[in-house]
Amino acid sequence: MSTGIPSPRLSASFDGPFVPKLVSVLREGYGLASLRADAVAGLTVAIVALPLSMAIAIASGTTPERGLFTAIVGGFLISALGGSRFQVGGPAGAFIVLVAATVARHGIEGMLLATLMAGVFLVAAGALRLGTFVKFIPYPVTVGFTTGIAVIIFASQIKDLFGLTLQGREPGEFAAKLEVLAGAAGTVNAAAVALAVVTIGIILGLRKLRPHWPGMLVAVVATSVATFALGLPIETIGSRFGGIPSMLPAPSLPDMSLAKMLAVLPDALSFALLGAIESLLSAVVADGMTGRRHRSNCELVAQGVANIASALFGGICATGTIARTATNVRAGARGPVAGMLHSVFLLGFMLLAAPLAAYIPLAALAGVLAVVAWNMAEKHEFMTLLRSSRGDAVVLLSTFLLTVFRDLMEGIVVGTALGVILLIQRLTATAGIVAQPARAPFAADLVTDPRVIVYRLSGAFFFGTASTVGAVLDNIADQHKAFVIDFSAVPFVDSTAANVIAGAGRKAARHGVRVYVTGATPSVRHALLRAGAGRPQVRYLPSIDDAVREAHLL
């Protein structure tokens, strides 16, 4: 690929690929104003993370305090050692399925060992610079497994949402779970249903009327007070778990016998793969919101260290979380100190208010996770991909159905394999197009304004090259008044690459930068428009010369 982009300046020594962003931020100069901003952001995120961490731990088949241990220990290390300025870590909803299955098969000790081993794998992956390869997962696979996880999370909360009483253990398999829950329909607890509805109503209502208020915490506090004051006959953290401790436990190693390590190896690999995907996706979201660039391999090392430490302190899997990271950015965070302070605030909450947690109704926490599942399900993207092409729809549905009815890792592996097969088929189908004359000459002397940049793409633009092109576009999106992306030598674009262009257009629009796409064939233009790369963010013109002339008039 050829570009009109000047060579990037050499990074300073403290901006190397394995240097934590905390070091970079401190060396750039970190004053009292930044500390105040980070303290406010950290407190905001902690208020969100407090009920969410306990809810995720309970849904994962463990006790609520393990979620807090994860957010405190793992979250602190992810921010302190990570390659993103704004990443906030802790227990994630995406892990509920895997952690619950591991606990069911191997017990708490087995889950802790798998988490520790996953941490070692993540450190190794970062050290071997494998962070870039995680980005090669096709977009339909990402949407499919994210939506599948959302469905499973919601299904896991039906019991507590309706206060059902089961005769035996709740099955982990989706179909068997629904069958057992349907059989217990006659045990619905009206009080639990009412509290769950009130919880969801408060969260959604405050999100619309008072978006800056901590809706989840307000809902949990309100329903806890109502449960205590009215003496409602429903399960609480106290009745099921006996409350939570008011301090961190002493670190200790889980059982590390060779037989146990071999038994949990598949689970550890699943934890590591999902942790890498989830954390890097979260870092990319933060980059899109702030215009910064994360260090993917440094981020993987930090995730690994955080998971090792979380396991030593009795926590579950830790990873960067999109919801808390986005909250951190919106709250005005200046750097990693905000994420570190979020963990400190959570520790303070646990030390001071642990006895009060016993009054929290499980129906309220189930309501919190129901909202999380709804937000996690990428509904618009799912429907867009279903309509985009038969190939993308097959990859999407295969990943989604395998995630829900079989296994998350099986869904990712099969979905990615189908994506590669689809790519080969498309490359074969466009071979004739590639052989045609590539593109018309471009009058480079027209570019007289250094704030107008031209970027020319050559060859198939697909998930394997999307991350590289996306990184370049992100770097230039806020530095010029206009940039032109020429597609005259691009035979086809897949959904992953099309979403990169759409994202670059949205980011450029936020910075007041005009984006032009030139020379796109009808099929390429159709793919870009389906992904959302249309007006007003992206404008289409026949040639580079036309785009440059229009850009000079801005």
C-alpha cells in the first residue's frame, strides 16, 4: 500500500512497546489538576464497579467478594502496568460463562489455578508480541460471540430475576438450563420480580433523565433499603453467602499439581484467549473515544500479571472492561491513575461498608446483569451483518449459535475458520478484477495544502489488513482538515475492514476533519455504506483529484 503520509516521528525512549502508559504519563508531567480529574473519574468508575463486580462473581458461580478482590487487585495492576491510558480492569460479564463452567468442573481451586495459568499465558503472549494477531479476528465473529455471551448471561439470571426455586443444581448448558427453569415456573416469587423490575426501571430511567448519576448503585441501594424495611421474603447476599469480608485475604497459591494443571489447561487457554480479545477490544474503544493509541503487547503483559495476582488473592479472571473504561473516559480521566484510584476506592468501600452488603437482594443484582446483557448484545451490528451478505451472515450465525449452544471457544475457532474460507472465496471471485488496470493517474501537484492528506489502498482490504490500516487512519484522523482514501485499486472490502473505515470517519468527524472515499467500485461502496461509512462522516467522489479540489475549498 502506498500513502501520502509523512513518516511518523521517532517515539521517545519512554514510549517503547513494553513501557506502561503510567510511566509515559508521569514523564510528560503530572500535576495536581490531573490528579483531581483522575480522582473524580476513579470514584465515578468505582461506584459503577461496586455492584457490578459482585453481580458478575455471583453469576460466575463464586461468592460476591471474589468479584471485589478481582476489581481491587487485578484492576489496580491493569491500570498501573497496562499499555492504555484509560483502561479500567476487573471482572467482566464476558467471562461469566467460562468461569461458571470451570467452577462446575474443577471447583474454586481449579478456577483459581486456571486463572493463574491464563495470566502466565498472557504474559508470554505479550512478550512474544502476539498482541497484533488478536486483531485478526473477523468482525462478524466478534459480534457473534459478544451477542451470544449476552444471551447466556441473561439466561443465567432468570432464576434470580423471578426468584425461582429449583429442586437440584441449575444446569450450565443453555438448552438444559431453559428446560429446568421452565419446569420451575410455578415457584415464581412476586417480590423478587417486583424488585428486579424496579432495579431495571431505575437504571434505565436515570440513564435517560440523569445520565451522570450512578444508576446501578442507586438501584441496588434503593432495593436493599426496601427489602430491609419491608421484610421482603427474598434471597439476599447475606442469606445465601453470609455477607462479604471487610478486608483482602492473604495471598496464597492454589493447588498446582501436574494432574490439576493438565485438567484445567483447556480452561486456562480459553481464559487467556478471551482475556486478550476483551482487553484489546476495550483498549481500541478507548482509543476511538480519546484519539490515543494503546500498546497492545504491553497491555497483554499487564493483563497477565493482573490475572496471576487476582488468582493469588482469591479473585476470578480480570480483564479490561468496555463499560467501565468508557465511563472512565467520559468522567474526564487524564491517565492510568484514575483506574488505580478506582481500585483504591473499591477497597475503601469494602473496608467500611462490607456489613451492609448482606442486605443486597439477589434479584436486584440480577436486574443489573440483565441491563448489562442488553447493553452487551450488539443488536444493531447483528442485524446489519445479517443483511450485509450471505457469507457474513453464515459466519455471524455460526459463531452465535455455537457460542450459545456449544462452547465460546468453539464458536470463535469455527467462526474465524469460516471467515478465512469466505475470504479465499472472495479473493478467487475478484481475481479477474485485480488483473485489470489498477487506477488512473493522480495529479499530486494538486495537493498544495499540507493539511490535506491522501492515502491509497491496494489489494484486498479484509480483516487481516484492517488493523494496520486502522492504526494509520487513527493517527492522521485528527491532524488534518481533510484526508482522502482512494479505493480505486481495491477489489473488495469485507465487513471488518468496512467497519474500520466507518470508525475512522466517525472519529474524524468529532475532530472536524472531512473524509473522502474515491474510486470505490459499486460493490465496495455498498459494503462501506452498510457498515455506516456514509454521510455526513464520509463523502464519495469519483477520483482523488475531485476530492482534493473540494478539500481545498474548505
